[in-house]
Amino acid sequence: MTIRKIAELLEAKVILGEDKLDLEVDMAFSSDMMSDVLAYVHGRTVLLTGLVNEHVIRTAEMVDLECIVFVRDKVPTKEIIDMARENDMVLMTTWHTLYCTSGILYSNGLTGIGRRQ
């Protein structure tokens, strides 16, 4: 699924990364626990989170994420946006809850990350 399609489905506002909306992602991962992101995320994945702090960007950088969607109308600070810009990331915000955001994407064909064996 393209990042553009994700933005459309979630009625999301693109904060950063308009030039990357045609990139494809294969999976989504929903979490406010960055330790879980480090443990489970791999590949072309979009991160869905309600956590808005620098740890999110640092964690995304470590696992090579290109797209983060902040839920519940959370808006990152200028410092967080600048950090994401340095890492060439897409940042979006949606009014949907984490649960609903996950469901919308899943019901439109974007699978989640299964547990590693």
C-alpha cells in the first residue's frame, strides 16, 4: 500500500514528507512502546503511535522506518519534525484512535507484523 493511500484512508494530515507519498509499505505496526518496535519491526513498515517524543524518531531511525502516523490528533513539536526531516521520514497525524487506525488499515489490506518465531 502506498503512503498516499494510507493518508487517504486515515484522513490524515501530512506534516512532513509530501515527496515520499508514493512509496510502498508492506505492513503496519501499532505501539506506544518503542521497545516493542525495536523487537518486532522489520521491512517496509508504517508505525502507528500515540507517543509523540524524540524517542519515536530515534527508534524509527534504528529500524529504518520511513513513515510514522500519530493518532488522536497528536502533533509533533518542531524539534521532532526537524529530527524526522534529517532522517528523511514521513510524518502524519490522524484524528482516529490507535485501535481504529489499525482496523482501517487492516480492513483495507495492510497486514500487521506477526510475532517472530
